[in-house]
Amino acid sequence: MGKLYLVYGERITKSLNSKGLYEYELYFSEAPEIVWGEDWNSNCPSACDPENIRPDETTYQKIMRVETEVPLNCIGDNSCFSCQDMMDQIVACVWEDISTYDEYPEPLRLVFKYGEEFEKVEAKLRQRDIVLETDEKEEPQA
């Protein structure tokens, strides 16, 4: 498999799971320039069917699961920006929700941009003691 780039993030659980953690999936592609989802031009992804917001399964190669106590916002949950805005880097793909924090997170706020290299995503998560786990999709379906 070639170099991988972040192309989408999705919240799996709406609240904490049985371990007291939030669950997310991060999608990675070898060719972020070809990634697209059915409703990616919608100005309100949160109002769309989640199946139509996920990228087409033939355009990404890997999904990594994240379980963390850190609350994250994902592009598909927002009502202000389209996925095209994410691709144009007007808004991040996934970012840490700091709305309930008393202090700014140290050593960094987690922010992941569309097209960010897998190694950079992994390094940022490691700085906050968060580990990526491989999920079910390894290769595009034929």
C-alpha cells in the first residue's frame, strides 16, 4: 500500500461507549484528489443521510478506529460547511471539541486537515496518548 492521507472522519458513538470513551473512524486514501461522497456538495452535511456523506468505498484504502475520552467534531456532523469546504481546507476534517474545556488542551488541540499524511495524524494522536486501531476495510472493494 502506498502513502495514505486522511480524507474523512466519522463519529461512531453519539455518546460514551461502555468503556467511557468516544469512538471514531478515520478514513485514509492513497489518492485524496479522487475521493468524493454522494452528498459532499451539500451545505449541511449533518442533515444528510450518513450513508451519502461517507466517501465512496472505492476511493479509500483504510479505516482506522479511535477510542478516546477526547470529544471530536467531524465534518459530517456540522451544519455550516460542506465536505467540499473540507477538501478546500476551509474547515478541518476532524477537530477537538474544546467548548466545555476550562483550559486550552496541552500539548496541542487535535485538528486534522483533509489530505493530512497518515504519519502526521498518528503522531498528533500519540502526543495525547491516543492509539489508532485498524478497522475492517483494508483494500477497496472490486
